[in-house]
Amino acid sequence: MKKILSMMLISWMLVTLTSCHNGGTSFDEVVANRRSVRSYDKSKKISEEQIRTLIATTQEAPSWANIQATRYYVVMSDEMLNKVLPSMMANQEKASTAPVLIVTTYKRGLSGFFDGKASNELGDTWGAYDAGLSNAFLVLKAKEMGFDTLIMGLRDADGLKRALDIPNDETIMTVVALGYGNQSPKRPERKPLFDIMKIK
């Protein structure tokens, strides 16, 4: 019995190691291949289970004192998509092709605060910072799962709050289009490293 258990354990370890090293997509590949995609195949749906997997990954992002102030409002039904679209302003056409829109917010007065007082001059800016980190996890995990994304900053925040019953103590950061892209944008040029980094 011990031999059988040992063989099963060894087999499991070999399969795990093989899949880690030979299968799947590396982090560098995910980062290199993620693009801002502005058109989607709306006929290809995304399941609630896949959305849960995606949002659960965002909870692994670092946040101020692990406060996790970022919130996600996932719009999937045709009824709600039609209700939200008028608030997308110049992004309405791009948003209309995505099967899922994710509105990201952060609760004010949490990140960057202790006992209700701002811990430094940044105050609620920490909430925006934490939301950005969380959203980075979101778009990278989405790419790993085979989805494409577009982060949209042009939106009518008041309209979105009304449509989705978002509380007044939350600030809307962005709307992320999620789906299967039907275009393959080229990688935009990046600035030289010495333009953005100084080592002293």
C-alpha cells in the first residue's frame, strides 16, 4: 500500500512539474501579449464561473493594510449592458461589442487611512493606487485565461452609479471591456528604459 501511495505521489509531482515548465503561458508571455482591444466577438460568451475566477485573482493584489477597498460591478446581461452603454460616452461603440463590462470602484476613506485620518498627504489617492494594482491583476489574468480587455476612462460616473446602484462613498475608476477580441493590435512602442528609470 505504501509503495502504491508513493508511486501515486511521485506521478502527481511529475505531472505538476511538467505542466509548470512545459505547459501554460509564462508571465512574460502574458505581459508581452496583452493589448488594448477595441472590438469583440459578442457571440462568444463568458461564464459567471470564469468571472469569479478572474475577480478572485484581483484579491491577491497588494493593498493598503490588506484593506481591499476595490470593488467590481460586473455587467453581463443584455438588459444591464443596454442600461450602462449610454454612460460610456465616446467609448460607447467600443463597449457595445463586449459581452462583459466591469465597472471598477474604490471605497473612499479606507486605503491610506488609520482611525479615519489620512496617514500622509496622499489621502484617498491610495485608494486609486490600490484599484490600479487590482486592475493590473485583472487584465493580466484575463489574458492568461484567453480573454482580451480594454480599460476605458471616458465615462459618465453619475450615470453608472445610477444604473448600477453604486454607493456614494465609492469612486468609479474605470470600465473594463472583457471578451474575445476580433482584432490583433500591434504592440505600441515603449519609451527607452533610461527615460523612465534612474539608478543612483
